[in-house]
Amino acid sequence: MSYSYLYGYVQSAESFRAVAQIDQLSDAGAPNASIIKWQMPGKERSVFNTGHYITRMTTQLVGAEQRLEVVTIGPDGHLIHASADGMVETTVAPVGSGPDVHGAIRDMQTIGNSVYAVGMSRQVYRRAVDGTWARHDDGVLQSPDDMDIVGFNAIHGLSEDNLFAVGFNGEAWRCQHGRWERLPTPTTQTLNAVHVVPDGRIIAVGKQGVLMVFNQGEWTVQNTGLRDDILDVQAFANDVYVATQTALYRLKENQSLELVNMGLGEGITCGQLHAGYGALLSTGRRHQCWSADGNTWHDIT
């Protein structure tokens, strides 16, 4: 059975996860997603299959007992909350007021104690520690009479009081203490991902090699020399990494990009990054690879 990997997540030092699709089912047009858990370091694999599309995964500590839940979401807002107590399926918003009206969900991240999901029309939803979802897009959600194609592809932040979201037409927005404001950018290219580095810089990446750094109140566009779309950006071990579909790069001090030799032969696919618990996980269409230092890499697929 062959898989196409969509998203990877470092749950702990002993547990890496993936969202994937079974190629045979996808080729037949059947909705499907597989949640794969890799038990490290032996790479023992367990798989849970579902008949829904899933594109993002995260974890959250919920309730007074701080119960660990794995949360997944699909473009249509369909949610699965899974814990040791079982699994609950629900939606991010009632029919008629969510993705069915405003468009697809594009990203989901745990920030602070909450989970945030964003999507087309600049939708933003927040899941609090009590497990309830609520809208968080007052002042940023697209007006119903606005027919422009707008939306958020990604959200990130170091705290819930200071969130950043990016998306179509080079849009970047900041939410401070619950209030959204637009941050004008020097590009109209679609921005695919955003990451707040521990030193406070905000790095946004996107189509045709766009990489921008927001520091001290202004954006600086870096000349990456790339024509490929940059799909993700992630801070790890005092460095910043960015990924295209076919390569991984390290952002140097002079803001140029250095190709990372993963040492895994030709044809390694990349595209999405996640870091935690001393590991950087790179997920491409055909490969999941991880590193403890950004230099020595291991293919777990």
C-alpha cells in the first residue's frame, strides 16, 4: 500500500505522526485520510484510517485534568478529537456559518493553550482549553459582498496575545490582544506559511521563492534566488529552515539560503516542517525524514 504524505507532527521524542492518503483510494476519487503514528526510535507504525479528508493535525491539553487530545481537521472543517477517553467527531462551525459558506480551512496550529484554525475569507476559529470552538475573526473576516479571492493559508505566534496570519495577495495580518490589523507587505504573491522566530522576527514565505522578514515594524524582502514555491518555514536549534517540494534550505545570517544536504540520496521529497522535543520533521509527498541537529537525517518511511 502506497501513501502520499500531507502533514507531519512531532508529538513527543518517542512519537512522530503523519497525515497521509492511500494512493489507490485517492486515484479512485474516494475521500480518505490515514493518521499514522511512528513509535521512535524503532519506527513501529500504527495506522488509523478515516473516510474524511484531513489536512492538519495538532495536540492540545484540554480541561482541568489537562487531558492530551490529538486534533485533526479537514478543508471542510470536519474535526476529530482523539484522546485516551475515545474519539469525538464534530465540525469547527455550524452549517451555514463556517467553511461551507466561507471556503476551505487551510491551517491549524496550537498557540499558547489554544488551537487556532484559519482558512479562506480570512476565517479564524479558536478552541479554548475547555474544548469549545468559537470564532476569532471579528474585524478580519471577509465581508459577504466582497467578491475578491482572499484567505489565510497559515497562522503562528509565540503567544495568544500576538498572532500572525498570512495568505492570498501577499496579505499579512496581526492580532494583538484579540484585535486584528493588516500589516501592508511589499508583495502580492501568495504567502504559504508564517513563523515567529524566538528572537521576535516574523518570517513569511510563499510563491516563486518569496521570503520576507518582519522586524522592528517593517518587512524586508530577501533575494532567495529561488523560483520554486517555498511551502513552509520552521525555527529549529537556533536556525531557520524553509522547504520547497524538492529541497530543504537553511537561512544563513546574511539572509541567504543554504541548501541542506540530507544525505539520503536523490529524489527525497520535502514541503512541510514541524519541530519539537529536539527533532525537526520534514514531510514530503513520498517521504518523512527527521533530524536531531539539522545535519544528520533519517528517513522513516
